[in-house]
Amino acid sequence: MQTSVLKLDLDSPVPFDEQIKKQITRLVQSKTVRSGRRLPTVRELSVEMEINSNELTRICRRLEEDGFLLKKRGTGTYAVFLKEGAGSRSQQEEVYSVQ
């Protein structure tokens, strides 16, 4: 995912964490970021977007809980677009074999 795709509107009344969550969700749902694609690290994203890495980690955890990201230990975080009815982590891994 190109981090330049993610834009924060500092004048928006919407908190930046919600802005980021909505943008990543939209990118995955629209398949702009295809399922199974490894995302940049939290550190890379936080430096480019100039936001706290702890805050971005929290946002990514929420996206993982919502089924849009899949974190695989030792390999990174991946975009996941689930087929209908696939909600659990094991179902995510069955539906999309991320590399």
C-alpha cells in the first residue's frame, strides 16, 4: 500500500484514528489494496504520516479485530478482504492464504 494514499485532514472534526481506519477499510473493501498484500510496517507508516506509532498500532489492532487486517508473526501485516461469513482468524487464513 502506498502510504501517500492515506491522507489526514487536520481540520476535520473526525478524529485522525477514525480517518485512518475508514481509509484503510475503504482501500481493502474496494480492492485498491488487494487481499493478501503485505502492508508497510507501523513504523514506516507512522513516520510518513507523522503520527505516533503507538496510536497507529492501536488502529491496526482494531482493523485486525474487524477483519480487514491479518497480522502474521514474523512476516508482517496483510490486507484481508473476507468472503461473506468468514469472520474468525482461522477462517481468514482459510479464505486467503497470505504469503
